[in-house]
Amino acid sequence: MSDTDTKFETEMNRGFLQVLVLVVLEEAMYGYMMLRKFEQLGYKVEESTLYPLLRRLEKYELVESKWDVSADRPKKFYEISEKGRRIRQKLLKIWQQQDFILKNLSQEDI
Amino acid sequence: MSDTDTKFETEMNRGFLQVLVLVVLEEAMYGYMMLRKFEQLGYKVEESTLYPLLRRLEKYELVESKWDVSADRPKKFYEISEKGRRIRQKLLKIWQQQDFILKNLSQEDI
DNA sequence: TGACATACTGTGCGAAATACAGTATAACGT
DNA sequence: ACGTTATACTGTATTTCGCACAGTATGTCA
């Protein structure tokens, strides 16, 4: 596995991770919980990638957060907003369109 | 269509466009030709996005280029390399995995 | 008591998408 | 003949992302 490989593989995260987070946040979750969930799905994400993404999504009001201090450690729960749902729909549509194009063009090569 | 929308939609290009270019370059093509092709597929790409991407792919030896000066205007033809094919396979596999995860998680919301 | 898991924040770097500007030729309509 | 549009590419500056790395703090378990 050369360095070039990881370089290009990394780029595959950007769009996908946005959508993935917006999808799972239909149900309220906190950062560390998502990291575990993604790992179970066979998709490892770095803490230093997810946490800034969550803050960014909140900054643009696609998600809302509230601290839960009732348990052992304080946890910051995130949940998708109405705006987030609207944008998620658009992003999922883009994804499907891209998937359609890719499947059609690459079926002879796979 | 707010500004936030485009901001997040933009991120959807990155991984996809890499793969798309590597797929179509199984057949030799030049930049402007790809722009037209993508447009026909319903997927508009900016010149200022595609050209730097092609240079980058060449820099990392995923594609090779040669100038064709026989026609009216000089055209820079690109074609995928062996290294490019190897990496394309990995990226396509990542795409499929991501698509699988997304379809499973979001089927109840779509 | 010392390592590991949990749970988050903050800073800095390299690289990518795009805007914008520029170069140059060919095809076209008027 | 002349201006506009299409063709075909290069180069620079800006913004923002992914991630490495560092740091803070509490809980669990050998």
C-alpha cells in the first residue's frame, strides 16, 4: 500500500461522511458513539475528522446539539434539524445520481 | 437555494470525480472532451476543477498524457496507467462499500 | 497505581475545489 | 472584415477540508 493510495482514498471520505452523519443523526447520538457505530459498519473514521465535521454541521445549522450531563461523563448529543433534512435529501439525490453514472460507465471494467 | 447548500454539495464532487475520470480514461480523451461528456451525463464540472485534477492524476502517475498536434488545435490526450487501474479498483471498492452502508441506513428515510 | 477506554477541544499543515484571469486558435454570423 | 462564441489549455489566490498531534478530564479494571 503506497502513500499515493491513501492520498486518493482519503478524498473518498469527504462527500460520503457528510451524508452518513446526516443520515445517522435522524436519531440523537454523540460523537464517540458514532465513531463506534461507523467502526461496526466496517468504516473507520478518525476522531480528528468527525469532531470538526460535527461542529461544522452545527455552525451551518444542519444539526443541533445539547449536552447531557446526567450520566457519568458529559456527552454532547447531536440531532439533525429541518434544514439538515432538506440538505440531506439533496445530497442523497446527488449520491444516487453519481452512483448511477459510475455503475453504468464502469460495469464493463469491474 | 442557499449558499449553505452549494457549500455542502461541492464536497460531493471530490471522491466521485476522481473515480469518474479514472473510469472514463480507460479510453484516451482530452480535457475539454471530458467536460462535454460529463455534461451529457447530466453532471456539470467546472474547467477549473477538472484541469487541475488531470494534472494531479498525472503527477502521481495514475494517468499518462500526450499532445496531439495533428488536428486543428493542440489537444492533450490522457489515458489511464497500470498504476491508475490498480488504484481505480480500490476506489471503486470503497465507493461500493460506502454505497452499501448508505443504502442500508437511509432506506427508511428516502 | 498504571494502563486503557471514554469523550471532547484546539492548533497547524498540506492539499483540493473553485474563482478568476489569462492565452490562443477556429468557426460563425452579420 | 469583425465581433462573438466555442474550443482547449495554463496559472494564481482563496477558502476549507481531513488529519496528525497535543491536550484535558473522568471512569474502569487488572
